[in-house]
Amino acid sequence: MLTLIVGLCVAGSLGVRAAEVEVDLSKLPPPSTKKDLSFEKQILPIFKKSCVDCHGPDKQKAKLRVDSLEELLKGSRGEPVVVKGKSTKSKLLIAVARLGDPDEAMPPEGKGDPLTKEQVGLIRAWIDQGLKK
């Protein structure tokens, strides 16, 4: 069993105060087998549907925006949420896969449907492929 200790937030989605949370990486959906994934074509539509209401230009919970690649790369409160080429070290992936602290699962309980395994797999593959715009 693969596990990873990930620093996830105690207060506020993907924020700075970290607590050690054990994450079972074997529960992560596999990366999509699709090649040449890009933020604009495959990832942004997922974020627009499920994330932008709370992490977009009008509202930035945890000071995180996902409505553009440039904003996403700024992270949350100055801390990165994606690590280029390393999806299993990306806080964003752990949050949308709902594997870390239940209080940090995205979208939060009651605030929208969880992302599908296919959507999480696309995000994972996009991160692993280098965060192409």
C-alpha cells in the first residue's frame, strides 16, 4: 500500500496551516491515458463547472483561483497547490480526489457533486504531463 503524508489545511480550503494527514495513494484514480492534455481544453471546463463559483474572479476562498492557469499557479495564500509533473504531491489533486482531511475535500460536502474518477484522472494526467496551458 502506497501512502503519503500530505500537509493539508486545518482552516480554509488548501490554506497554509498544515496538519499531517495520511493519504492512501492507492485510492487515487489512475491518470487518464489521454495525451497532450491542456488546461484550456480539458481542465478549465471541469473547474468552471465545479470550482469557479468559490475559486474564481468573484470569490477566492482560501485566496485560490482556478479560472486561469496563471491564477492557479499562484496557489493558495502563496503556497503552491500543484507540483508540475508530480500529481501525487499536489494538494489540489488530493483535495478533488477527496483523500485527505475530509474538511478539505473539494468541492465541500453540500456545495456540489464530487468530481468523477474520470475528471480526477484527467487532472492527475495533466499535472503529470507538465501543466500545459
